Amino acid sequence: MTAEEKVRRAVLKAAADGRISCTTARKLARDLGVSPREIGSACNDLKIKIYACELGCF
């Protein structure tokens, strides 16, 4: 499994209702060792909405 596939699977798992909070997205990035931008890109590709953005990362 590629790093991109790992990120996509983790995002899909965390966004059960098609949404993911900024806090969760940033934690996911930290846990996976990727940048928040990579999580944001995966969310965009998967049509997952990031809500409650705290820092303007997404």
C-alpha cells in the first residue's frame, strides 16, 4: 500500500459522515507523518468537507 493510499483510507475512516473536523485532520496528519496539506488534498479528492477550521490550514 502506498503512502497516498494509507492517507486516503485513514481519511475515509475518520470521516464517517463525509465530514472531518480540522482538529481530527491535523491529528491524522501528525499520526501518519504527513503534512496537513496532504490530508487536505485527500479530502478534496474524496469530496470530504473539513469543518471547524481553527488555523486556516485547510
